[in-house]
Amino acid sequence: MNDILISRFSVRVLRIFLSGIFIVAGFNHLFNIEKIASRLANANFIEIISGMVDPKWLIISSGIVMIIAGISFLLGLKTRWAAIILIAVLIPITLTVQVGQLETMGPLFKNIAILGGLLFFILNDTTQTKK
């Protein structure tokens, strides 16, 4: 196997930068429910979820999950599990809000890049880094 050593500092910086977007988005979900709900109502694939559950409940619950998992990820507590949870929130948001909408191509690829960063922490043992 071709292992590479990665500096602990770079892993920490990546973790901090990735966690920030989830913590900020989580608070945005909780403090701007109506704004997020109107954006969600205009999404192309909202029918996928709106028939199953109230979108406002999803906004609130995803906000809470993003804040908790984001803080855990930020602090390096159960990093792999926090990344898995954040991916579980990111994928449905990306599929319902950004896929199929030309004006959201930038955010779509931003989410794909974030997904790649989270996968890094799932696929790698970041506790075995050099100083």
C-alpha cells in the first residue's frame, strides 16, 4: 500500500474550514426558516420530500444536526461519524435544491467539493498524521 503522511496542521485546517460551512448553515436554517422554506418550495425536486414530511420540520432538524455534527467535526470528536452524518444531510439537500437548476450550478459543485472533503475524513485515519 502506498501510504502518504499528511501534516496534522493541514488536517486540522481542513477540518476547521469544512466544519464552518455546516455550523453557519445550521444556524441559518434555525434563524431563517421562512426564507429557507421559500427557497425549498422553488426547488425542482421538492416533490420528493414534501409529500412525506413537512419541509419546515426538515429545515429545523437539518439545522440542529448540522450544528451538532459540525461542532463535533470542528473539535475532532468522532470525526469520521460526524463526516458521515454531515454527508447524510448534504446529499438530500444537494439533490432537492441544487440538482436540475442552472442557476445553482456553483452551489452544486461547492457541495460536491465539500463532499470530497468529508470523504477524506471518512476514508482516512486522520489520527495517524505526522506533526
